[in-house]
Amino acid sequence: MEQNQTDQKTILIVEDDTFMGGLLERKFQQSNFQVARAMNVDEARKIIESQQISLILLDIILPGTDGITFLKELKLNPQFKDIPVIITSNLGKEEEIEKGIAEGATDYIVKAHTTPGEIVEKVEKILGI
């Protein structure tokens, strides 16, 4: 389904690994998404306050504030609580996944087990594209 510029979805990638962030950014751009990137939670906060974000891909291990803390913060804020958040992490233990979902994540992706293409497909499904 082709989208025009006015209804193009913006994905916020909160990822401190520049290689992984770049890989995801290119994959989403190829799939006709706008992409905003943040290396840490402070940058992510500035972006969500200044842009309309359709979905957030959120790493857990970040410099400064961790992803779970940011997720809790988002879910408590009426302005941002409805933005779907997919945790993207290499922490793949069952209790970490359960904690992320319990805190309000829409989904939890273990990066080591998922290709960027599969991540795009999951995002499209969540956004109904």
C-alpha cells in the first residue's frame, strides 16, 4: 500500500548502538517511513515533544536513563501514553520480556533473534499498514 507524504508514519528509534540504529533507520526509510533517531532518553524526550511520533522502538540499555524508566514515564503521560512502544533489546530472558510488557510495551523484540526486515513487518502490523 503506497502512502503519500501527508500520512507517512514517523518511527522514533531510541538506540545507542550507531550501527544498529543506522541499519533500522535505512530499513524503515526503504519501507516509506519517516525516521527520528535518539541516542538516549533525553534526546528521545525532545523529539516526542516536537514531532508527531507513530511508534517508538526502544532499547533498554541506554546511557543515562534506561529504556524501562522511559517507558514508564511515557505511559504515565496522557500526551504520549497511546504511542505504541516496541522494546528492542538483546536482553532476552523471560523475566525481562515480561517486565517490558507489564510496563506497557506493545511488543518485545530480541535484536539478536530478529532481522531489521522482521522488525519493519512487526511495526507495519501494529500500525495497521
